[in-house]
Amino acid sequence: MTQTAPTRIAVAGAGYIGQAHMAAAHQAPGVALSAVVDPSPAAQAVAQAAGVPLYASLDELLARDRPDGLVLATPNALHVPQALQCIAAGLPVLLEKPVATTVAEGRALLARVEETGARVLVGHHRAHS
């Protein structure tokens, strides 16, 4: 029987929502949390508790590692720039809501997704809570 490698997921944002995604990654069969991306000093303890490396930026993560996907649970103002960075790197992304802080930013992101065929999923995990 051939065993497949787990899907490696990195989480950007070590706050409450990011930690919820980290816990879900730890519990999901076939998934492995691969890294935490967050520049805050408190993120070191979060990454250490999760048993994964910490990167201060997406640039650093992409220079040193290549996860199969990334969860963006960062401050709202960073959602579109970071999603665009992931799209440029060919990295599938789960983007927490709100997708953008302005309609114009949201439209620009949508245009880029449609232009490239990028895989972007919006995190509506509480839609039916």
C-alpha cells in the first residue's frame, strides 16, 4: 500500500483565528501544519507549541519552504496584498474574511483570481454557527 504525504498547510497569523486553523490542521487526517508566519514576538511561543518553524513574513516562508497551501488569518488590511503575493507564488490560499477592506481592493483581487485561475477560498467557517 502506497502512503501519500500529508498536505502541508502553513498559517499566516498567530492570533485567535490563526490558532483555530492550526488546531484544525492538527486534527485533520492527511494534513500537517508546516509553519506559522507572523512577525509578532508572541508568535514564537505559538509556533513552538505547534512544533513548527516560525517565519516573520511570507517572503521568508517562500524563500525557505513551500507548503501546499496557506491560510491567511492576518489583519484585514493585509488580506489583499498577501493574497496577491500568494497568487504570484502559485500558492493556494484560504483567505479569512473580510476578503478586502474596500470594494476596489476586492474587485482587484477577484480580477487577479479570474485572470490567473488561482485557487482562493474564502473562510466562511462560521456561516452556519
